[in-house]
Amino acid sequence: MELRLPPELVAKIIHHAADTPSLLSLCLTSKAIHGEAAKHLYRHIDDLGSTELPHLRLLETLVANPNLASLVHTYISERVALSKDPDAELVTP
């Protein structure tokens, strides 16, 4: 039996789980929550300070899953800063 939560409640839960580990856990909770949690998880990716292997795995995941890649609005790494927002002021790290 799948629990159906109102979208407003799902949005509040996700808003309070703003850190990456919590969003990852919410993505695994249920199909109903996965979509909204993934939107927040992938919206702004800041890869500064991560080691090369996780960075490459993230990029491989995004290349292999265009639906996930489409959720990314801002991507910042030590080498590049990209944004879908034409008005964004990005400073190269």
C-alpha cells in the first residue's frame, strides 16, 4: 500500500531537508517523493572541493540519465561554472 501525501506536504518536507544526505534519503523513500526531491537534489551542483572520482561518477550519471541532467540549473566545479539562468552572475572558481 502506497501512502499518498498532498503535494503541499511533500514540498514542506523537502524544504526542511535541504542538505544532500537528506535529499538522497528522500529520493529513496518512495516514487511519490522521488521526483520532487530529485529536482532539489540536482538543481544546484557545487562540486568544489570534491575528489576527482566522485566528480567523474556524477558526470557519468548525468550523461547516462538525460532526465536527471535536465534538472541541473547551476553547476560549479573547480574548473567551470555553468548556469541555465542567463542573468546569473557566475565567477570562475
